[in-house]
Amino acid sequence: MGKQEYGTLSDVSEKASLIRTGLDLPAQNEMQSLYDEYHAPLVSFFGRKLPRDEDPEDMAQQVFIKLVEAIKHTEAVFSRNFIFVVARNALIDRLRWRKSHRIDEHDAVEDSVISSDAPLPDRILQGKQELDRFFGHLDNLPLRCRQVFLLHRVYNMPQKDIAKHLGISLSTVQKHMMNAMGKLQDSLRNGRSL
């Protein structure tokens, strides 16, 4: 990975513009020099202490936001120790927040595999299209052939009961079933109508 550019204090200050309002020019100059001197060490500090999924740059920006707020309320000059006490407190707050929200127990959505027994939408559409095509082929069968097929395959009626119901012989029912099965298989296999 290449070296990341972090910008200047004005980049950080833009994110904290509501906090920064009211700083006079000398205070802004003091913050710029603090930023120039401590930004890289703070990023390095947070980079060593934070879990890998946290951004050390964000934590460094939080420290500078707290310093901007402090400059508004005091005339004190900030020492290295004070800046790193603020950084350590920000780190402790962040780690406590992670623990209270159980962040380490969360799975990232992109890392998780969500399984479902439901078919995918494209498979549902494909199934509907195949069913429509099948019914189109079924509608093209001769009437008696279609009746025999539906009674046997859809309503599970035994062939001898179909023969009685339609008033035809058992051998005619068998011929209609063979005819229907052959034509449906052929038309579905070749993708053409009957």
C-alpha cells in the first residue's frame, strides 16, 4: 500500500466546523502547528492500539476536534503529554464503546454467506417460463389426449377409472397417455410447439 496523504488541519477543521466557529486567527495558527507536529504521531499511536477494522486517521481527527474545543475555552498551551492524554482517553472511550456494542462479535455482511433454501429470482422466472411453455404445449394436444393426461398426471386418477369416466377403453386411455407423453417430451426437448 502506498503512503496515504492526510491533508492539513483545514481538512480536519472542515469536519468540525461547528466546533471550530469562534476561533480567532492566533488560535487557528496554534492548531495548525499542533496538527503539523502531532498528526503523524497520533495516527501511528492509534494504528498500533486500535483493532484492524478501525481507522487511525478518524481517531486522530477526533483528538484534534477535542483540542479545537479546548482552545476555545482556555488560553493554555498544549504539551505533548496533554495531547497524548487526550488521545489515550479517546482510545479508551472507543474501546469501551466497541465492548458495550459487542463490535468484535459482529460479522461483516460482505464476509457472511447467507444461505436460503428459496430459489433465486432468476430461477423462479425461468421456472415460470418453463411452466408457461409446458402449458402452451399441453393446450396444443388434442382434447381427449389432454383430458386423459390431466386426469392421470394431475389428478392421479388410475387409467381404468379414466376409461370409465370418459367412456372409452383402457387401451385407448393408454394410447392417449403414450401420445401425450411423446408429444410433450418432443416439443419440450425441441422447444417448438406441437
